[in-house]
Amino acid sequence: MSRSRFDQPFVVSTIWTPAGGVPRVSTELKRRDKWGTFKARWSIGRMSYTVEPGLYALGNPNDGSPVLVTANYKMTFDSLRSEVSGLDAWLLVLDTNGINVWCAAGKGTLGTAELVERIKSSGLEQVVAHRKLILPQLAGPGVAAHRVKELSGFRVIFGPVRASDLMEFIRTGNRATPEMRRKTFGLWERTVLIPVELVDALRAAAFLVPVLILLGGIGGSGGFWFNALHQGLFAVTAIILAILAGAVVTPVLLPWLPGRAFSMKGLVPGLSAALAIVAIRGWVAGEWPGLVEICGWFLMLPALASYLAMNFTGASTYTSLSGVKREMRIAVPLQIGGAALGLLLWVGSRLVV
Amino acid sequence: MGRFTYLRNVVTLQLSEDKCTGCGTCLQVCPHGVLVRQNGRVRIENRDDCMECGACARNCPEGAVKVQAGVGCAAAVINSALGRQGSACCCVVESNDSCCD
């Protein structure tokens, strides 16, 4: 139990227990907490957005109060404590390397071993008279309830999926309705995942910018640098549209897009991006691309959108590894082939003049 | 699961009904209602809704439920194929035997 646990901004006071001083945590999120969540959602600092592991107090718990277990990713910690205002409970924060409950459980980091170890190191046995722990349901992939009982004497109760159902769960005697046990993937849940996908895609695509500008200079009328700027920057615009198609439009429209495979779902937005870029050249700039170039866009952009859509499987809540492997076996060669051929046609369209 | 179903006939979920004692812990941890309990035993009801998270297999004291648990993440598959090491985040596929601790 290190001193630094008490120094964190969300700690409001100390409560004394037979195991020593325990930091009491506020259940109110301040602006800095919300700003931290916002930044994490935009992939800023999210790999080091942590809370010190250990035992904390919520409200005014005593030795009969429930023990809630969570991960030390600050977003997780914040979304839990903000949902239990009014509750007197203990909060056992596990060291998950700053990763959220479900990902850490899948990796095994939020696992039986870490839980048992943290129970011991926190002195929890001296703090509560009962031997029950409430875990988030999504800790299931990593924590074996029967093993925790054998190794620590504590009984694991799997609480609801969402922290927002926790008060009701506890109020009804630790009972979960079927809805509380389902992981949904509604529009808002999908939307909040987009910024990270978008930022990651744009960061990776940044390397393509100089490549496209140089390739844009090849062939066609006008000098190399005139074409490089003209064609190259247009190509960059096209790539950005494809990124929006795969990383933004696909997640938003996910359940309504045709196909079960995510790589398939990215095709309609990708084809729309190709249509849009051709139309922009034609109507806005007044110069319709030739057939070869059009084919190039209709290969490159859907390939890229399909790839990004396929990458969304990692952020989704219902794709199996077996399923992802199967879709990738077919999709990845097609994406690589489509992008390569499309690129060739795009450059080639200016060489056959 | 309505419109949130993934590919069909692909998951590695298995259940040995003779080993099942009907404790129902698997039902509590499954996030997609794949399993149901009937007549004191559990069986697979919505196989194609399974995402192979491994929670059921992890929590079966009898080892009746088994699955090749893994993260359904395309980036992880690519990273593994490229020989990259994993980090604390989930973006590498670890070789996982049937989960049955």
C-alpha cells in the first residue's frame, strides 16, 4: 500500500481500517476527469492513463460493505465510481497495466492470479468480515470464480456488464436481469470508438502522403511537380475519403451494412467514396477522369475501406477469433491485390497518353 | 442477437453435456446469451453468437465447456503473422489451448 495512492486527485479523505489507512474516493467526476476520458478516446495518452492499484473506499463502508473489483485504467475507474454515488463499498483496483476490464481479462492480465495477489497485498481480509467480491461480468474471460474461492477463500459474484446497472444489481440482492448480462453494441457505443480508429488510420496514412505526391508526378501532361501537386494531392483526398468510409461510416452504419464479415461491410462505403471522388473531379473541378483512372479509384478505395472496416473487429463486441481468421483469409489477399492493381491503374492512366 | 451476428458455423465452442452439473456459472458470464439451462443441464443455444471470449470455459469447474479463446481482432492476427511481440494491449494472438483451467 504505497503512499502515492493517497496523492491522487480523486481521493478526498482517508478512512482507517484494521489494515491501515484506505483512501476514500470521490464519486463525482471533475472536468479534468472528463477531459482525460475525452483525450483517451482520441488516442492521446491512453496507454498511460492509470490509477494506482490497491484498496479504496466509496462513501462510508464498514466490514459488512460490498467489495467491488475493477481495473486500473482510469476511464474504467471513473466510469465505475461515477455510477455508485450514495453507495458505501470497498473498491479493489487490480493492476491491469492501465487496460480496461474486458481487454485485460481476455489477455489474462485481469486474472485469477492478479485478483488473489491483490486481495492478499491489500489486506482485504482484515477489512471485511464477509468473503464476497463483486466483479464486473466482463472479467469472466480472465477470472475463474471457483479458483479464486480455492486460493483466497473469497467468493466471486459476477455483477452486471455495465456499471450503470450496479446499484440496481446490489439493491435487488445481487441479482442480474438477462439484459444486465448482455453486451450490446449500440450506436453510441460504436461511435465513441471511432476517434481512436480514425486517428490510428490517419497516423498510418501520413506515410502515404509523400508516396502519393511523388507517384502523382509521373506521366500525364504538365511538368513533374505540377502533376505531383495536382494529382498527388487529389489522391491524398481520395485516400482520406476511403479512411472516412472504413473508419467512420462503417462503424456508424455497422448493423445495416450488407455482409456479416466486416471487410464486406466496408465495401459499400468504400464504393461510395470512389463514386464521390470521381464526381468531385468531374462536377467540381470539371475534369472527368478517364476510364482507366476511374477503375483505379474503384479498386483502391474500396480495398482501403474494406481493410479499415476489417480492423474494426478488434474494437467490436461480438467477433470471434475463428471468424476473423476466416474472413481475413479471403479478404486480405483481395485488399492487397485490389489496392496494388488500383494504384497501378492510377499511375498507368497518365502514362498511356 | 439480431443484426449483430458474425460469421456462421465457425466457432470452436464445445460442451460435454455429461460433465455438466448445471451450476450455471457459464450462463452468468456469457455476454451474448449463447448458453441456456434446461432440465438441470446447460446446452448451446445460439452457437453463432459466440465470440470465443472464453469466459464460460474459464468458469466451468468441471471442464465441460471448452473453447479456443482468443481476441477477435484483425490487427492481432496481422501482428502475429508479422512476428510482432504482444503488449499489454490485446493486439497479438497468443497461442491458446482450449481454455479449461
